[in-house]
Amino acid sequence: MTRTATRLTAGLVAAAAVLAAGAAPANALTRPAAVGHHVERGHLVSATHLKTMTADEVRTWLASEKFDAASVRYGVDTYRLVYRTIDTRGRATTASGLLVLPRSGERRLRTVSYTHGTEIYKGDAPSTSDDVWGPGPAVTYAAAGFAAVAPDYLGLGEGPGAHPWKNVPSETSAALDMLRAARQYAPRQGRALDGDVLVTGFSQGASSALGLARALQGGADPRFRLRAVAPVSGAYDFGGAERRAVLDGDMPEEYAVVYVTYMFVSWNRVHGGMYRTPSDVFREPYASRVEKLFDSTTPGSVAVENLPRTLGELLTEDGMDALRHPSGTFAAALREDAEVCTAWTPRVPVRLYKISEDEQAVTANTDQCAAWFAERGVRAPVIDVGDALHEGSRHLGSNVAGTARIVRWFSTLR
């Protein structure tokens, strides 16, 4: 199978279901604690130098995965940072992320935060991946002269436990605390991070980027200021456009199966109320294996191989009914997920990047987010990245093409 199907660095697909419509548990829909409530948040635990590349080596490395190398001006150093943060219940934990610094003469560096797309396996996160796809965007920004900061999220990379997939509050706290860790570490390399932060992300990370932007604009840490935000191919209207794409067959069913499963399992861990036991919503033999497949220790290829190819084979009648008619905990979680476009008014330049005929994060998501912003008087231009394929996927191609466009835009913002 291609990486498009097995790595699943793909979009946030609609889906999941709720069996119980009762009240959410106490931890449901919790938001990251404010600065000051956790004085250790962002504290650096360890730093590991991973790689040094010259500018020519960066160009060759990026081109091997079809990333645009036209913006490369410098070589880079890459580092894995492990830092303190909070989990979905606000308890102390650790997470990891990738910091990439340009080999330039600049001491004070403008900062880009990049939040990545969906991954199933811990080892595929930006700071632990051994390929170009995971760290490629961060290296692109750093080679153009920025300090690039890319959190792995909770449960991925070297973070403990299972990844709470598609949980914007924890993605936001992990991204914010990664910025703090990078700010603490940079002086060890004779550098300093500028307080203005340019925020971007792809797919799952597109919503994460808007979540981080919202937090920064709201004063989550006075040492950082939001400068601009440019997410790529997000599934912002998860309960609308994405869910309809799954149910109407507008998304290839093999993708829908994987993301529906990931959503059920992850949101049941985070919010509760999705199912009492997996067999409530999953048919056997899948009910007995799904929680292990999505505990962040199973390679993506293995997860895909152990799932069916159709929703009818995957879900019970109750599971399909809940997917068609979200209620209770699931409906509340969908509303929270959309708040990255509905619950704040950006006061900085915003550009929303998309690709037409996106087979995973359907294009209507981006248009809907722009419309929600417009309702509050925010003009957020929608930028089509053109016809771009990566390993046969338009969705994955939008990350490559979007990165090339965004690095050029960010470079004009002084």
C-alpha cells in the first residue's frame, strides 16, 4: 500500500459516533489551563541534536520528496526537544517536538510554528520521523531563515501514552508549550526567538494552527504575539462538510474507515460517552482490536491492514445511526472542534489555503471557515494551491504546494 493509505498524514476526515447521549464526563471538552496555573509548562526536559545539513544538502533532501527548494538560503540544524506540558485533563505530562534553526548569521530569529497532519504511529512525528515528509515543512521554513517549531502533539514522538487525535485544546497546549521550550533552548545555540509568531499547519494541524493562533491572540503567553496565520487543507467543518462527505460517499471509503475508527477510539478516551465497549459501535473482529491499533504504538500500515475496506463492515447499526445523527457528547465535541473558525475574531492577516477536489479534507471545509470568519467582519482570502499531487494524493500535495506558497508570504511580512 502507498504511504497515502498507510502513513495517513492525511486530513481530518469526518466521522465518529456516539452511542450515549448522556452528560459528558468531568474531563470532557477541557481547555488548556491558563499561563501561571502550571508554572512548569514549557520547561525544557532534554534537547538532542539530530542533524546538520548545508544549504545544498537541504535542497537535495527536500527535492527527494518533491518539496520546493526555491526558498532555501541556509543550511539547518535540527533538534528534538522534550518539554513539560499538560494532558487532556490538565495533568502534568511531557511531549516532544522538532526545532529547526537556520545556519545563518542572525542572532534574533523570526519564528514559525508548524503543526503537522494526522499520524497513527509515534515514530512518524516530526522529531522522530526518518523521512522527509514529517520534518519537511519545518526544514523549509528554517532554510528560509526562520526558527521553525513543530510540536509532535501528545502521545506522538517521545510523548507518553496514546495520541488524543483531533483534540484541538491539547494540540494548542502542546504547540504553545513547544514554543516556550524552543524559546528556552535557543540561547544555548546563541540565538533568540522573536516574540512575533507566524502560525501554519496542515490537515489535522490546520485546526491546531487556528487553535494556537486564537490562544496567542488571546494573550496565552505575553512573550509571544500572533503575527499571521496560514493553515492548509483543514477539516474545520467536521460536523458538516466532512461528515457529509463520509456518509454521501464523496470520500474514498478506505480513508473514511480509518478516520472513523480513529475518531471513535480517540474521542472516547478524551471525552467519554462515545461507547461503553468497542462492540457497541464496531463489528467483530474489529471491535477486539481497534483500541490497540490506535494506541500510537502500532505502525500505520499495520493499522490499515487490520481494518475493513467499508463502513458497513466496520460499524454496527448503532454506530452508523450515531454517525448519521450526532447527539450528546459527540455533538458537543463537534461544536468545540469548529470553534477554531466560529469562536474568535482574528486581528492579524489570515490566509486559508486549500486544493480543489481534496479527497480527504473536502474543499468545502475551507470555504465554510472563510464564511464563518466573514460573519464577524474578517476577510480571510482563500488561496487555491493549484493542481498538486504527492504520491497520487491531492490532499497530501496541498501540503507540499502550500508550504512553498506560505514560506514566500511569511518572508514578506516584516
